[in-house]
Amino acid sequence: MTARRDTLLFDLDGTLTDTDALHFEAFRILLARFGTAITHDDYKSRIMGATNAAIMGWLFPGRPEDEHRALGEEKERLFRSLAGRMTPLPGLTELLGWADALSLKTAVVTNAPRANAEMMLGALGLGARFPVLVIGDELARGKPDPLPYRTALERLGADAAQAYAFEDSRSGVAAAHGAGVDTFGMMTGLDAATLRAAGACAAIRDFTDPLLLRSLAREYGSAPRPASAAS
């Protein structure tokens, strides 16, 4: 009998909490200074899940690397200034409590800058919840390269075949899938077909999705109970 998986790996933006509208507004404010703009389709196809280096290289081609870095930092300051009280995606609290009860290993794997990641986890009340936080920009390569997920697995002492990942972007799904991790695509910004095409094994709306709960119940003999079902 195959051993049940002992590791859950989570992206941050769009996975633990839905922040796409805040990021889009931060880009809108930044780009307005230059008399330009992006569409929501641009955001979904070229920005979601990408590193700031890649994003700024696309938005401001031909400018020097240090200017791209400064523009990326400015955009993230704008994002943090817009971010008020954040709320976890439905079912996240119950999923994490269930994972604790089963002693599952957990980590956050993100392309967000460390300042953003720490601010967001703190706002969600999860600042001390994850023993491993992998920041793509602090590695040689961020998502869509598999390196961030391989790094998380190494730091947890985990095996890709014994892990699940949760991702909302093409680049994130590609990174987790490329590391050999079965990945649930989160439909906070993209549809199921797009997430599956990127490599997701399944697509779910949030952590209360019946498809996820059935999958966990089959593997573990139990599943988280969403708050609405716990009363």
C-alpha cells in the first residue's frame, strides 16, 4: 500500500488569500506615471505568479536592471499600502488545523518579496504557522522554474511524490508540477482548463471544494470540515 502524503506546499498570493485586485491596482498606479496601462488579460497572462524581474523586464524593456529593481520595489510598496485586513481563502483555517492534527509538513513557496510575504502572513494570522518560507527572488531562479519547490522539499526533508501543492498561476503550477508535485490549481484568477493545461492534477475554487475534500478523505480517511459544516 502506498504511504499517504505527508507534505502540503502552498503558494501565497491567490492561494492563501485573494490579492489579485490589490496587485492590479498597484500596477495601475505605477504605470499611470508613465502614461501606460495593462489589461486584466495582461495581468493574468504575463504577471500572475511571475518574478518582479520578469515582470519589469516586460513592462519596461530596454531599461537597466537596477531601474527594473527600483520599479519593482516601488510597486510592492504600493501593494503594501493598499493591503488592509486580509482574509484567508474559505476553508484554509480548517485545512491547516486538520494538517496539524495529522502532523503533516507544510511550507509556503512564493515569488512575492519577503517583505510582502511576511506582511501578508502576519495579516492572515499565520506569521508563525509555517516552518519554511521559500522566496523565489532569494534563489538562483524563481517560478516557473521548479527550484523553489525543490528547495521547500529539501528544507522540509520531504519527497515530491509524498506532497501536494496548491497554486493559482500558470508559472506556479508549472513550477510545482516540474518539481514532481501533484498540484491543485486554485481558480481564484484562472479557469480550470488553463490550470490543467499548466500541469494541475485538478482545479478547485477554494479549500472547501468538494473535489479537494473527497480527494483528502480517500487518501487520509478524513478531511477538513468547513466552518459551515462544523456547526
